[in-house]
Amino acid sequence: MEGLDDLEADETGLNQTGESPAELMQPDMTLEDHQDAPPADASESLIDNNQSRPGDLKSLRGRAWTLAKRLAQRNGISDLVEPLSGKGLGFVLRDVPDPSLADQLDEDALAQICILWWQLAACSEMTFAPLESILPILPADSVLRRALEDQDAELLFNSIWTLDPGHTGYRLWQSLHDQDWRDLVNLMDTYRHIRHLATETGMAIWD
């Protein structure tokens, strides 16, 4: 399947270092439950170097998945990011963050996770992609799936704290660890290149 080999190879480059907001604010909350996160290796430095950005769609999708997974892992939402091979932007979000986080984190940590989720949603086009392309991938009990399927924006906004976009700089950009900031910028850069490449080649990425 297109992109699967690259995704599996890239996944080995995910970094397990760095502290999540959950770790910073709640010592009893760690990322130990996210056992799917592969160990770090030298490939991380390659991903962070824009000069090594791949130029083909398959590799760009793999790069987007790796960056998104790494960001999610460090911020305690690793289980929400899933690879998507052969179409789209290389990954999807399975659902919104666990509502119990509202009781476990302080306001700053919760805001960071929620805004980061929206950044990942933007880079995967979760609220823009054709429904037939993403609904079959989402779990049947996913709040996100139900909101998209029913076109119920209110359900989505009630299920994840949706801050004023003008708070993004203060609540997310300035508070991210340096590695997370680089990964987020690289993810947005990769998204742009996927879209630009699709436009240049006349390719519909969701087909």
C-alpha cells in the first residue's frame, strides 16, 4: 500500500524525550500509557532539517505523520493520531481529547492540548476532507466521527475547548518546548508542500 513502508520507517524516528503539559502540571500523569511510541534515533534530526524535506507525495505524507505523532506523544494525546496511507495528509485524528483531562490539568495545560489538537486537525484537514475518505477510518464511538457525520459543529465545539484563535500565540506557540515548536512549524511546512505539490501536479490528494 502506498506510503505504508515509509510510514513504518518514519515511525521509528519518534522521540520519547520532552515533557508533556500533563507531566508538568500533574506528576501522576505520564506518557507511560502511550506504549505505541517508538524510540528516538538519529532520524529525528533529519526531520527537523528543512533541507532534507522530501519532494514526493508519498514521503511528504510519511513526514507529516511522523511529526504529528511526535507532537501528540509529547503532549499526552498520542492515541488520537493515526497514520493514513495513500491519501490525504498522511494522518488523521481518531477523536477529540478525553474530556477527563479538564479535571486533571490546569487551565494553561488544557488550553495547550486543545489548541494543539486544532492545529493537528488543520494539518490533517479533519473538518475539510471528504467525509467518505475519513469516516470509515474513525472508530464507531468517536465523538469526532459523530460530529462530522451529522455536520454537528456544536457537538464538536462542546466536546473540545475551542479557544479564541487569537489566543493561539500565547496559549500554544510561546509555551511549547523548543522541539515541539520546531515539529509544529515543520508540520505546517509539510502541509503546505503537500498542497502545493498537489496543485502543481493536478493531483486530488483525497482521491
